[in-house]
Amino acid sequence: MWAEVDLIDWAALRHNYGSAEDVPGLLRRCAGPDPEDAERAADDLLNHLFHQGGWICSAAPAALPFLLRLAAKPDVPSRLTLLELVSRLASESVQVAEKWVDPGWPSAWERTLPEVLVLLDVPEPEIRRAAADVIGSCRSPGELTLPALLRRWQAEDDPATRLDLVLALGHAVLQEPAGEHGPGVRTLLRGLLDAPEAQIRLAAVHAIAPADPALPVQQLGLLLDAVRDPSVELWQHTSAVETGVRGVHHWTAALLTGPSPSFTLGLLDDHPDVEQRIGGLARAGGLLAQWRSPASALLPRLVARLDDPAAEVRFRAVELLACLGPAAAAHADEVAALIGDTGARTTRKGETVAEAALWALARMNDPRCVPGLIDAAAHPRSGFASNSAHYPSADWHYAVLPALHEVVGHLPDHAGLLLPMICGRLDTATDGHVLSSYCQVLADWGPAADAAVPQLLGLLEDDRTWTAAAEALAGIGRAGNGAAELLLARSSVPGEHTELAAWAYWKVGGEPGPALEALGRTVAGRGFPRPALQMLADLGTHAAQHADRLRTMTSDTEPWTRVEAAHALWAATGDTESSIPALMTAVRGAADGTWLPVMLPAARYLARIGHAARPAAELLRGVPNLDQRLRSSGGWLGFVQDEAFSTAVRELLAACD
């Protein structure tokens, strides 16, 4: 084998990190005597040849036969990782466009398929499982793979391997031509729906579902019985799934598309296994993150879990109530009863049930959260996040807490109680991000935060903190007029924040001239960046001199620029002929369930424009009644995004009707 490896000009081939000249050395290390080093080498090969997918590099077909030969050797410690690499490459080769697949891959795969089939009959069950997974990932015709899979199925007695074989049979029978064994395999799979083993029945549904999408709904009871059975742990030992209770819940829920809560309600039924109860809540979070309508059916089940004996279950239940926020406000008393619950998660942060309850009450605008939040601010090692975080939008839910400033930001109605705490944070903040975050809270609260002005004046005098203070004072407005003189002085000093000082000066009651002059220099130097456009909009008709430039920018290729320019143009001139079409372009996809963050300010600006924006109101009229949540983030933020956009659209409809 090694002589064959050395005959290849690896330096002429490429992988994800450039030249493939390191592949021979990695292959040799995979066969070396040190198991740990062999595994590291196999991981490196996986990273080099596959990484995150997206293409089949030229080194992959050259390496493929050697990967399989090593996987066939009992004394090679990294066999499973090598087969995982082969499985990923086989799957990726049929998912990406043909132009991203090296021309040598199809023939290399065809030549090596017999070596994969041979691995179905090796003594080690974990290798047999991995081989079945490889076959379940490829597009080789069923006529080539079904005979070997059927022979193995008839001989196999390892329970986990039988699960992988069922899945592989289901995949292979769909790869035409399926050959003479196709009808028999379909009959076999249907018969397995009545198998005595719960997990074989579950595997059969997964195997048949791609060809019969209605089957999972018809077999809902079967699915629930299987995923809630203790034998579900068997899937952890499979190659194709390799996950525990929660993973199987998620994998199986993917068979049931749409907002129906039936499967999730079944998962939320009581169960003696805490992992099952956690899994039910995880699935509830995934469903609620995508759809609005299941909330009414799931709410009672979430509330019922607030007194679960397991802290993780209580945490997840109350965290989901926080995500639902106003929709769960009728259960504020049950949530408030958890304020003293010190039960903690086993995560790195060790978030407590009490902290999740405070967050839930904040989302419900319930003042009972205030004392606890003040106490949390005095203990910097709380379970609240240290900074804002973004989680991708997905069909599962990230059960995490926001940062403390994000919690407090939801409570402008209780500003009077919280301002001393915030001022204390501003006094002691050594982290510029923390300082900026709390100043942004004050800016968002507006005039309700006027009691913080003396504190902000002190920060305004400090060259290290003045920009954050200026943002806050601008948001508070004329109550911060005592800062006008210092802001005016800072606006006269050349620098990157000159326009910020001049704009804040205008916002606290000063004259517009300094802001217009500073923004004029910005235009001459680099055009209008997004913050400058927002400042221009605040200047209203005073910014009319920039109308021509703004009108041109309403056709900019960048959506945020178009939206902010359209708003600034309307604020400066009242022009709706250019501004409304630009804003409508930004929100058009929302009517079809598509959502981007730029849509929220666009909808809010249209609501400010009022009756002239009636065409936009008609476009978005159905949005509040959509079932799909409109969001770009996962976790709690996705719920907040959906609420905020729906609120903005309702305000637009009210302004136009």
C-alpha cells in the first residue's frame, strides 16, 4: 500500500489547507502504533479533506482507496474516524453542485464501493455500523448495495448495528435502479413497523418516510412510544445517529413538519427519566421558536413543569415562559414563586432557576423582578450572560439567559427603581462594553432616565467614557441640557467622534448648526455611513440641504443604507415618492415569511410616515396573523424580534387605517 501512496504526486493535489503533500504522512500516522497520535492524524485528515464541506477536493479521490484499506485493518486505531471521513465525503459529493466535485471522485467512488461493502461483514460491530452509514450516505444504485445489506441484515444480531442497517436499507432502496431486491426491501421495511423492538419500529419509519412523507403523522403513537422508551439509548451506539434522548427527539421531530404540537405534547407527558422531561422541553422550545400558534397548547404544560424536582427542567420551563413573555403573563404568579429557587444548572455559568424567573418576570413587565435584578447587579458572577450574544436561527432552541443590561432594558416602566443600580454600574464599570451597554439602556429609555443625567455629566468629562455618555444624553433629550456646553466644546475638536458630540448637542436642546457642519464634513470625506444617516433624520428639516444626496442613496445596493437614507429623506423633506418605495422594498419579503433585521426599522419608519404609507400597510396586513415567527436569531432574541416586528406592523396598520 505504501508504495502505491508514494507513486502519487500529492504536491500537485489540493485540500482545504492548500497542497496535499502532507497527506502521505498523515496516512502513515493513522496506521502507527500510538493510538492517540493515530486519532489525531485521522482528525487532521478529516479536517484537511472535508473541513466544513462545500466541495470535494482533488486530494479526496486520491486518498479514498487508502482510507478504506486502513479502515479494513483491525490494528489501525483510527478506523472509525477514517470511515466517518469517507461517509462525509460520500454525502457531500451528492449534495453540492457538480462543479464543486473533483472530476476524479465518481470513478474513485465506483472503484472503492466493493471495499465498503466488504466492511459490512467484519467481526467488529462498530465497523459494520460505520460501513452501513457510509452506504446510507452515498448515491450508488441500490442494485449494487442492497444484496450486501440484505445479507448482513439476515445475519446481524447486534442491536445497534441492526438500526443502522434499517436506515441504510431505506436509503439504498431509493437509489435507482434498485434492482431485483427493491420490492422485497420495501416489503421488509413495511413489515418492520410491527417489529417487537421499539427502536426497530422507529428506524423503519425514518427509513420509509422519505418516500412516504405522510407516514410519520399516521404513526405518531409509534414514534412517541419509541422515543420515550428506555431502549432509545441504543441510538447512542449507532453510527448514523449517535445521539441520546434529546438528539433522537429532535431527529424524529424533523419528520413532522409544520406547527402541530401533537408530537411535542406527547413528549411533555410526565416521565420518570429526567432526560426525557428535559428533551420534551427542548422540543417545545424548538417548536415555539418557529411557530406562534403552538403557544396556547403548550403553555399549560410548561407551567406544569415549574415544580419539577430537577433544576434543569424548572429552568427550561421558566426560560420558555420568558421567551413567550407577554403571552405568558397570566402565569406571572407561578413564575414569581421561583424567585428564591437557587437550583442551578450544570453548565459552566451555573444559571439558576431564580435568575430565569427574574428574566421571565421582566419580559412580563412585572415589578417583582426588580429587587432580584438589583441584587444580581451586586454579584458579578451571576448566571446572566456577561455580554450580548447571537445564536443562529434554527429548528431548535438555545435555552440561555441574556446579559443583565438586556434584561433591564425591557423595564423602562420601572426606571425609577432601577436607575440607582444602573448608576452604580456606571460608577464601577471597568469594562468599556459594560459601560456602553448600560448607557445604551439609558438612551433607549429616553426621558424616563433623566435622573441619571448628573452621573452622565461626570462621564462626559472623561475622555475615556464621554462617547457612551453622549449617546445616553442624546437619548434622554432636553433633560440633559446641562451637558450642552461640554458637548458643544467636544464637537469643535476634530476627531472621529465630532459628529456624535454635535448631534448629541442638538438632541439635548442645542442648535443644529454644529451637527450640520460635522455631518457635512462626513459627506465630503466618506459619504453617509449608517449612524450619520440616523443623525440626519433626527435633524429633520434642518437637513434638507442634503436631500439630493439622500434621494440618490434610496437606490443604494446596501439595504441598511437604503432604509436609513429613505427615513432621513422623509424626515428632512417630507418626500414620500422616493422614501416609501425604498422602505417597501426592504419589507417586501416579510409578507411571505422572510425576515431580515433591516425590516424592523423599515416598518417603524413607515409607521411614522403614516397614512401616505398605506401601500406598505396593505402589503404587510397579513403579517400579524402569520403563524411563522419572523426572526433571524435563535434563543430568546428570536422571540423578541418577532414581537417587535409584529408590533411595528400593527402600528403601521393603525396609522394608515
